[in-house]
Amino acid sequence: MTLSQLLQSDATFEQITQHLDHLDALARRQETQALDGRSQKVLYEMAAKGPPIDFAHFVPEGTKDDQEVIHAGRNSQPAFRLFEKRWCRPSGHPGELWGYNEASVRPLIGPGYFVAHLTENDGSDPRGAVVVDYFMQPEGPVPEGWPGIRPNSRGLQMFVYNKMRDYMRRVSEHVSIGAAYRMEKRIMGYFVLCREEET
């Protein structure tokens, strides 16, 4: 069974996690990027039963500071569904991860830079232990090759990223699921991420 089929069955969250952990990198990416909005909502709700997510999920231990780690994503919006979130652990900024959104529309809407940090009280927020915070932007040099930082309050990207926070839950070793909030109000939108393995 595929991930989509499991989410439409009576599979447990543990079975879904095991399924994803046993897939190879290509199959895992393909199955996560096949999830429609309804399946993403189900997965986000199921992930509340799992262990809290941490920084090492997004940037594994042993990764050098300022080294890029790519997560392939699919959102539940009606258009431009496929994207990547690119992350790094910034040197000199403990307690943070930095990142931006890479997609075919980035030249139009901007990179959507963010700072990820633990949610209130060291990750105890029931929405997710790590928040992707678009209210904040990196304070310092970003990895070589990343686009220039543009405030999320300017240009067309303000309609996508401004005043947004995404709350993240762990699904498996490589896969996470997020829910989007604008000004702390739930908006329509989930997205699934699959961390790519180093080659």
C-alpha cells in the first residue's frame, strides 16, 4: 500500500511511520508529494500522537553550520503545490534554524525567509514543537547560493508569507507535516515535507 492508501485505511500512525521509514529516498519523496489536501489534514491530526519534532529532524546532527539541507514539499493549495524548504543551522545563533522557500514562482513572490525555533515553553505548543516563523528573518549572512533576503512585508510575498507561522509535527525520520496560521488564526493549508538524503 502507498502512503495515500494507508491514510484512507484504518492504519495506525505507527504503521504509517514504519512504512515511510522502510521506503527508499525516491519512493518516500514520490509518496509524500502525492498527498492531496485531505490526506495532509488526516496526517497532521494523526501526527499529534507521535513524539515531538526537534531541530535535528530538519538539520541532522553532524551537519556543518551553514550547510544547506533540502526538504521537498507539497502543500494543499490549489496551485503551485510543489516546493522546497531549504534549511541551515546558522553559526552563532543557537536555538534557531534559518531557511527559505524555493519554488518555480520564487522570482515572482520572493524567497519567504523564516527563522525556525521551538514553540512556547520549549516546544510544548500542541500545534507542534517547532514553528517556522515568518515574522522573523535571518540576522546575518546566509549560505552561499541562497537568494538575497527580502522582507516578507514587501512586494507580492506579503500575500503569501507575511504574518505567517507554520507549526510542525514529526511523522517519520525524514517526513514532517505542517499547518499554517496567519496572526495566530488557523487558515486553510497544510504541507508535507520530506528531507532529502545527502548524496
